Amino acid sequence: MTATMRNIWDTPIFRPEPMSQREAWLWIIHRCSHGGTVIHGRMHAPGEFTASVRSMASEFGWTAARVQRFLALIEGRGLIARRVDTGLTTISVRNSEAMALIRRGDDTPRRNLRRADVTGGPPVRKTVWDIESLGRWVQDASPRDACIYHIGTLASDRTESPDLNDVAEVVTILQEARCVIPTSHRFRTAAATGWTYIATRTEAPAGPMGIIRGIVTPSEWRALIAIRDRDHDTSITRAIRNAVSSSLGNSDAVAGTILASLKSKGLVAPQEIKGWGLSPRGEEVLG
């Protein structure tokens, strides 16, 4: 539905006519930012956009007074929040179903998103929400292309979201491989103040492929490195525990779970000297 909405408003075959209230609500959803976009000089979080009442009246085919009444109506029903500043109205969508539509339609339209000058640096072309989409972006992106991987406060937000924590860990691993440069930039909107987290592609080859292709999780990747590099007198459980303690805690149970996963994937195998070590498949994954 959202992909259709992205094209329907500019289709020339339809005769211009006043919108219904439902059409006006769909237009608002369509105009919302997916995050990290600058409109009228303002950074917008997902579900926000800024426009004047006059411009909305022109789009809707309404009077300005009718637009004001409509915005007051949907704000009163909890669908939006709004803030007026120097003649411009910043609207923040509050309806969960509408936000789901905005996020669901992210991938296709963002491939053609106009380059938004966020920092005076490289263009922002994409937003990623999970490891899979981040991996695709790293492989497809050209040098200086960038993606937004989070909007908010990463340090606290990642503690509440395992998926976000994994994305942040992958960005760190990609930084260590020198194929991305992560940066963060402060923003202020009508609804919140926070940070936009951006990864910019370098000229280095995409890697490590075990992470990018989703063969191993970030924790498993660090565990494989720890297993490969550990001393002879360091147990495999202790090596894994030390490698992932910063993100998952210093727990033998966590280390045991990771080791069991590595065994099931055939990435570790028994060895005479260290007990357990990398299998040929594990060596291949690490590259």
C-alpha cells in the first residue's frame, strides 16, 4: 500500500479535486520522513514532516481554516502531535498502524530518496533496520554512500532491543574491517531530542562476509576470533565469555549457548592441543 501511495499523488491522469478527510490523512502518512531527512532546515525523526498550513490547503484543495480544523481533529483523537514555529507546522504521527505503514514502505522508496544534506558531508541514501538490510547495503553501496542505522540514544536504546544491539555490534565490526565509518549527529524535533547514527561506506572491500551474509551473529563472530587467538591454557568457554562480556555479560551460560551454536553450524571441531578449535568451515568464515 505504501509503495502505491508514493506514486499516486503525482499521477497526472487524475483530475485535481478536493480531498476527503481519509485522503488527507493518507497524504500526511505519505509525506512523513523515515528519519534522518532535513526538511525546511530541520532534522526529522521517523513519522515527522514540516509544512505550512497554506501549502497543505493547496494540496488538499481546502481552505486554510478547514486544514486547521482537520489537524485539530486528528490531534484530538491522538493520531498526531504538532508544533507550530515561524509559520511552519511540524506534524508527528502518533498512530501505531500509520507508523507501521511508514516503516514498512521504507526499503523501496528510500532507494530513490533525494540526497539529504544531514551533516554537510556525504549523501544519506538509505535507512537500515536490521542486520539483513545492513548487510545488503554494505555489499551494494558505493564509496561515500551512507545509511542511517538508528535514531535516538544508542547507548540506552540498545539495552532494550536485542536487534538494535546486534545492528550496533555489526557496525562496530564493519568499522574494525575499515569498510564503514560510523558517525553520530545531534537533532532536535518537535517531539524529541536525540542522535542520528550514520554509517558511511569507504573504498575498502565489503567484509567480513561471514557477518554481512548472516552466517554468524556478531557474538559468534567475536567468539570465533577469541577461539582462534586464545592461549593454550585458556578454556574455550572462558575465551568466549571474555570476548562477549561487554555486550552480553560475563556468563558461562551465555558462553555455553554460543559454543553450542558454533558446534551446530560446524564452525568448531575437537583438536588435540586446545580441546576445541576452529573447523575448516570456521576458518573460512573468518576469512
